[in-house]
Amino acid sequence: MDFAIRQMETSDKDVVLGMIKDFYSSDAISTSGSMELFNSNFENCTNNSPYLKGFIFENNGEIFGYSMLAKTFSTEFGKFCIWFEELYLKPEYRGFGVAPRFIDYVRKLNPDAIFKLEVVRKNSHAIKVYEKMGFSKVDYLQMKLI
């Protein structure tokens, strides 16, 4: 499938917010989020934040997916870390190699970075896709304090 990858723009807001709502109501994530959070994340993706970038997947003018990437530094590996925070495709666009192509695109943009992502354990399809691309499981327990 032929498609374009581009940076998220403010004019994408309505379409992206709809996809974010779908993402957060799916089994791919274990929290429900809120419109306040969705709007804040979108704004950070489109306001030149040094920490969060948003990308759009588009086919013949139709936006069919998005991704958000967060940038941190890994002291464990001594280099910048790019986190694939969210990667969402409308159901009818899944299985066409969009995720692998996007991850390759990001790797070429950031050749000296380490790449990480989170996936819920029950999302076996996504786990298989990521493992096929070379991602490996890490033996860490993630914890949070909010």
C-alpha cells in the first residue's frame, strides 16, 4: 500500500482526536484517558515540543492513522531514546505493513537513538509484529507515581 508519513498539523485535530478516542477505548491500552489529556497531547505534538512529536499516516488525502513519539535520554545505553508512545491505525488499514515502514522511517531519522515501546501483554498480534521487526522484551517491571 502506498501512503505518506508527515508531521501532525493543527488542522488534523478533529480527525486525530477521533482516532485517539478509539485508541484509548481499545484493548491496546490499559488506561482510559480524558479529553483534557487528548487535547494536551495533541497540542504538544503540534507546538514544536522538544519532547513529543506527532506523525500522520495518509492515503490519497485520507488520514488513517497517527503516532506520537517521545524523546528521552537513556543512561543505561548512553544515548537518546525514542519512545513509540502511541501508534494507531484504523482497523481497515491494519496488516499492510504501515507500522514496520513507520518504525524504519523513524530509525532513519534518528540513527543513533535507542527505540522503546510498550504493549499490553494481551495484544499478541502487536507483540508478534514488533518482535518480527527486531524488538525484544525487557525484563523490567514498569511502575508509576501520579
